[in-house]
Amino acid sequence: MITVTREEAKADPVYRKLFKKLCWHHKVPGHTVSVLTKNKHIKNFCEESRHFLYVETEHKTLYMHYDVTTWIDGRKFLIRLESATFYDTYEEYESARLLGLHSTIHQSGIPLN
């Protein structure tokens, strides 16, 4: 498993290109739109989320997740890709995905109620 941060991606031309493509293809989920719209009166309010995906190429399948921060600015939704993690195997990817779906503790250690 390899994790690439935003800062590392800025310094590497390959990861920078991948981050740009991920941002371009990212769709702000409906629940994020709803939460941000309801809380737009709160200064600097944002939502952090993790998105799991896999990309099939003719040579291999790439399993990964990326973390994105989203906030509202007027009528626009702005996103910033924070990091991307690449998994070595499907089993490693699926284990992380299921843990994320069924976990009651956020990465910060704060329980999600």
C-alpha cells in the first residue's frame, strides 16, 4: 500500500497528473451537497470524505481510495484532493473499504454517532 499526499503529488509529475484527473472526474455526492447547503452560513464549513474506486487497464487493475475536502463558495462546490492510497491487492483494498463502511470511529478517533 502506498499513500501519496497532496504535497507529494505537487512535486511528482505523474501523481500530479493523476490528482488532476481524479479532481476532474470527481462528482460531489448528493448528501455532501445537502450538508454543505444547510450549513453554508457557517464560515469555513467543509466535509471530508473518502472515495474507493478501482480502475481496470489492459494490463492490471488499480485499487485505490482518495480523500477529498469539499466546501461551498456561493453557488459553487470546491474540492481539494488531500491524498490518494494505492493498494497492492484486491484483498487489501476490500478490507480497507469494508472497514471504512462499517467503522464507528472516524480516523480522528472521534466516534461517529
